[in-house]
Amino acid sequence: MLNAIRKNGAILALFACASTGLVALTQYLTKDQIQRQEQIQLLSVLNQVIPTEIHDNDLYKSCTLVTAPSLGTDTAMPMYVATLNGEPSGLAIEAIAPDGYNGAIKVIVGIDKNGVVTGTRVLSHQETPGLGDKIDLRVSDWILSFAGKSLTDQNAASWRVRKDGGQFDQFTGATITPRAVVKSVRNTLDYVNKNRDTLLAQPFNCGGSND
């Protein structure tokens, strides 16, 4: 019986090693493909928040990391600089809305050189399906309401949901989620407005930005 136990143990160990090796090999073989798909997806989003007509550079490679409390996190966030004919024409910057109903919401905000929002998208969230998930463009067009808007001393009070006296719609039964996104976009826009020259002067330092 002892020999049988040893034999079965050896077989199980061999099977475990083979399975681990297969997983590692699969990961190795698909790593480049996964990275390419992630890059394609990111480029699609970047071209949505920064229209192609206002840039002629490779946004994915024109990336720098930015750390600021206004972005809702202590983690460095990617910022992509748009240029047209060699001159800065705008940027897209990722930020976190930490106070979503079910946790943090990651957004990306496109802003042109005049401080006008060219587009906003939600990159990830855990909001409730049928309620808070309306921030996702695949569910509703609410996120498109930021495009064309700017932040000034005169209109700062309007950067709230309607329930709080602002201009942005909230969702029935889910005010917390849009309130968090509006606040995040507002804070991001305010940060860019106050630091635009410094931000645009930063060297590109994202991993793979110069590949």
C-alpha cells in the first residue's frame, strides 16, 4: 500500500508540474497579444476623448505619469499629450472618483488647449447594473454630457448634479454615482487649468511610451 501511495503521489506531483508549466507557457505565448489588445482598446478610448482632427501624434506613446490629490488617488496616473503640427493641442488624463456607490470609478478626461472638455469616458467601475452603471457609454449616453464644457470661476457652482443645484442629470435611485463622476471630472479640469504649462512640459515617462 505504501508503494501505491508513493506512486499516486508522484503522479499527482507530475500532473501539478505539467499543469503549472502549461499555464506559464500559455501566459508567455499570449502576453504580447494581450498587450496589443490592451493598446488597441486604449487607443480607441483616447481617440474618443481627443478627436482625431485636433491631433496628429501617437497618443499612446506621448504619455507621462502625473501624481496629484486632485486626481483622486496617490497613485501616479497616465496623461497623454496631444499635438498638432508639433504644437500642444490638448491632453487626456486618467483620474479616480473614489466615492462611487460601490467603490472607486476610473475615468479619463480629454481637454483641449483652451480648457474645453473634448470627451470623457469611464474606464472601470463596479456600480450597480441598471442604476449606477449608466455612467458607462455602453449603457447610456450620460457621459457625453461633459463634452464642450469648461470650468470657470463664474460657472463652478454648476458643476454638480441637478439635485445639488448643478447642470448634470442624476439617475433615478442612484445619485451618488453621477455625483462622484461629476466631482472627479471637475477636479481634474480644475487641476489641468491651474497646471497646464507644467504638465505639458513634463517628459514622457510611461512604461513603453517610447517603444
